[in-house]
Amino acid sequence: MLTLYTAVGTLKFQKTTGGKSIPLVINDGQEYGLSDDELLLWSCLAFQILTLHELQDAYTLRQIQKEGPKGLSFQHYLNRLSLRGLVVSGIGLTGVDALYRLLGSLIIIPLKDTFPIRLFGCVQLYLEGTIGAKEFGRYLKKKPSSPMEDTILKLADKVSLTTAELVTSMEQEKVIHNESDIMDELYTEPETTYQTLVDDVQIHHTQYPVLQAIANLYLNKQITFHTC
């Protein structure tokens, strides 16, 4: 079995009356304050999809580079973020299964202005020692989207869709223009929910391009995910 992890939500910093900046993650309309160590772990997964071993290695490296007192264990902070729904995981027999279980119930949120996000990604890579300062220009350039990725971005910009809903609508060639279309076209049975839709979709080779395009958009910092 393979388990994959990623972060959900949008990061912002809010200044207190004392002038200190507090990190907050906004997910599904709610704000969650993060400690320094929680932010460290969450940022390891922002626009990343990692195994547990990869995540722990990335977190440990940043802890070594971090100044000041060390916090509690990696597992402690992973559990806290998972309980609040800011870190999610998916388990599957194969990489594709695990990826779908990870992303299936997450809402796709297109990013309007991606330059600050690309800059954030560059800073992450620089702090990890993956790139040097001279390479920032190459990584700050917006990567071109494939036709499938453009289709997904346009559809997700019109209506709030989970990965499972998007995969299902594209496979069945359903025309989605608004929220009511989702209910009429995808939720045709009273017992169908977004979670049963996730469970009912069996990923096969014809759906791979859609799932791959969603993952690529996320890794290229063109979309983010929120939970329902």
C-alpha cells in the first residue's frame, strides 16, 4: 500500500496589534492559526505530493536549518494538521489509486495571480538547496498549460468542483455551467454524495489524462485545493 500526502488551504499572514505576523491557513471559509513548526510542516506539502518518508525528510531538513528552539516530534505536528484537515492523505495499491484517493474529494481552486505563488515556490526550493538564486528567473516563468489543463482551469473557474466530480463529468461528457448542472447531471440518485461519488469512480486508463492534468496544475502552482 502507498500513502500520499498534500496540504490544503491558502496561506496568508495577519498582523496583530503588536505588529507581529501570524500565519493563517484558510480552508473552506475557515481560518486556522499555525505555530511555527506547523507552518514548517504545512509548507513542505504546499504544492507538493509526497510519501510519508519524503515528507519527514523534507521537514527534518528544514528543522535543521531553522533557528531557535526545536519543537515536538514530526508525528505530533502531522497529527495536529491532519485532525484540522489542513493535511490530507490518500492510500492505494498503486500510485494512481493513491493519487485519486488523495485528490478525489478535494475542491479545485484556480489561482488568479500565480506570480506570488511561483515566488513562494522558488523560496521553498532555495531554502531546500534545490536551486540557487541565479535560477529564480527560470522558475518564476509561468509554465504553459496543455489543452486538457486549460479545459480544467476554465471549468473550475466557472463552478466549484471536486476532482471526482470533474473526472466524472469529463468522462461522461456532461456539460457543466453552474452548480445546478452538477446536481442535475452527477447526483442523479438521492443517496449519492460527493464522498460516494469518490468511492464509486474506478480510475482506469481513459481517466489518467484528467487526473494527471489536475496533479500537474497543482504541482505547477496553478490551482490549490480546499476540503468540502
